[in-house]
Amino acid sequence: MKNGNSRRSFLQKGAAAGLTSAAMLSTFGQGLHAAVARQNPYSNPADLKITAIKCGFVRGAVYVKIYTNQDVWGCGEAVDAIQGTYYLVKKMGDQLKGQNPLNPNRLAEQLRKGAFFGGAQSGVYVAVLTAIETALWDITGKVFGVPVYQLLGGKYRDKIRVYCDTALYTSTNPSPQDYATAAKDAVSRGYNAVKFDVDDGRDPNKYDRFNWTANPMEIDRMYNAIAAVREAVGPTIDVYVDMHGRYDAVTGMKMAKMYEPLNLMWLEEPIPADNPEMYKYITQETTTPICAGENIYLAYGFTKLLADGALNIIMPDLQKAGGLGEAQRIANLANLYYVPFSPHMVASFLGAMASCHVCASVPNFQILEWQIYMDKDQLWKDIVTYDGPRTENSFITVSEKPGIGVEINEEGMKKYAAPGIPFFE
């Protein structure tokens, strides 16, 4: 397959023009190489057609690849709400087959409006749509030879700041010292912002897993853990806390007030994000910034939260909220209310870089999530192809390659593929 400039295509389409240009330069070889570098290897964009959409599932994510009649492809990824969606990908692929992929907004709207009774408001349908829409932007950038951020209107910044989720939630009953050690480890790796989860259904002090009111022992645990983090990293490192929407408004308010002296960058989802009135109640009663949005779909889902002033910061997950175009619309909507845009991100580096293109294209971007296991676990290096450093001193440099700039590695994915599900078939 070809997915870049093609000398054969150049020689077939424009040999005479290439030789004429070369004669004007000092040597034939230099002129030919320059002409090849400038040549678009694809035929008229109007002739581009989608031939197939295939997918593979790896660790809670679906990776989509859109193929065309000109051997240029696009890649996209969706997370979380994707279990059992192989045939949904196939169905959407059949609906788009034969159409020109260079209209991401129109094709995404075609799929969404065509499924008002098929789940197009949220959940698995929108998550799969997100992967496909992302892959369409990837193709479009490759065909026109520009990075996705350029298609979105250009960029405000070259580098995207990330915070490091330390993934301490994988430990059983971690102590405040464990929190402090994990925070210092992340800072030693160059990160200037760290995040910790404090909700823990395994807490031995918990009376009842179905009762969302935290008891005094749970509250002490949640406070002491983050107090240890702040003491360990000092005042200049940003600290973020996630409660995963697993508490009631009483507990959420209590923790937000208790955390005020620790100067958090935000307290994330102290309650579920589906009741703007209760979020507004918490937000207005504390100086701790309140953040939510990873389980909200499409721009419609954010309208009331923003209009009511219910959140200080929004964090849509760009691998399931509706696509890159929809993500930019969400950010621009938030910007009208002077609310920062800080996307949730638990995807691979393909999803991370796709998110970076959106974050670069909007003025109100604040920070992007990064998972520490992506630095440590070989899986995340095997399943994608990228020829540069991923994070440097808490920043990701936005790719200047056409499209997203990161490719999925099908061979690398095979050993991690979810059993029992067809793999790119």
C-alpha cells in the first residue's frame, strides 16, 4: 500500500513537467526529487471513494481503519462504550461505502441523523461514530497533505500540556505514603501535573457499597492521601483529584470544601454528571474548581451544564464524544462561557495525538490527560507507529505530518487482540 508521496505516480502523471522543471535547476536529480516531493500522489479528490471499513479490538478500545480506492487510508479510535460493537462498525461501513471520505462533517451527520432511533444520542453508537469520524479526518489530511489541526482552522499552540494519571487505583488500599511516592515518581519523569483517584469500592472502612455517602473514615482517607501528595510535590506542581461520580452531593460538597487548602487544579466528578442542578450547587459553594464531562456525549450534552454555570472546567472524552469536529464544537461552546477545555484521554497514542490536534485548534484548551502506563507498558508502544518522542517534560508536540500523524500497527496489535472478535476482517 502507498500512504505518502509516490514516484511511480509522479512518473505516470507528469514526467514531462518534471523534466522541464529539472532542466531549470542545477542538476536533474535535485529537480526530480523536488518535483516528486511536491506531487500529490492521488488522483482528483473528487474521485476518492470509501471501499471498506474494518476494525480490531484491543483492551477496551476499538481501532477503525477506512480504506479507499486510491490506497490511502485513515485510522481512528474509540474507547469505553465499544463492547460488542463489531457489527455496528460493519453497518456504518456499509452505509458509507462508495462515498467520498473527504467530507467528515457531512458523513458524520449522515450517520448520526440516520439513527435517531438507533442510539445516536449517546453510548456505543456515538463512540463508534467517533472512531469513524476521526478516521475520515485522518484520510482528508493525508490527501491534502496537511495535519488535521490545519483542517480545523489552524493552531493556537505547538505543544499540548498533559497531566499524568498515576494509575495508583490499581493498588489495593494504598497508603498516603504510596500516594506521595507515586506523585514523586511522576514528577521525576518530567511531569508537572499529576492526578489521583480517591474513590475506592475496596476501602475496608466502607459500610455499604450501594450507599454513596462517605463515612468519616473514608473522608479522612481521601483527604490524607491528597494532603500527602501536596506535601510531597510542593506548591508548584498541579494536583488533580478524581472521584469518578461515585458519591452523593453531601460527600461531594464536603470533599470540595476540605480540599480547598490544598489548592487543587480541580476535583473531578464528585457526583455523576447527569444532574446540572446538583453540580451547580457544589460549584457555587466551593473555591475548589469542579470538572466533569467524560461521560457526556455530543455538544448537546454540555449545553445545560454550561448555560447553568454548573462546571468550572469541562473534560469530554474525544474518543467517544462524537468525533474531532464535534470536539471542536464542544470546546468552542465552552469558550463562549469562558470555561476551560481539558479532555479526558485513556486511549492509545493514536487517540492522544488526535486529541492534540483538537486541543491545538481551540483557544480555551487547558490540559490533556496522559496515563503513566503508556510510559511503562509495552502494549502501548507495539500497537501504533510513531517516529518521535511521545511526551517531553509534560508536553506532547503536535504532529506536522499529514492527517493525525500516528498509524495503527496491525501486526503489533495481533497479539493483544480481543479473542472471539474478527480482527480487521
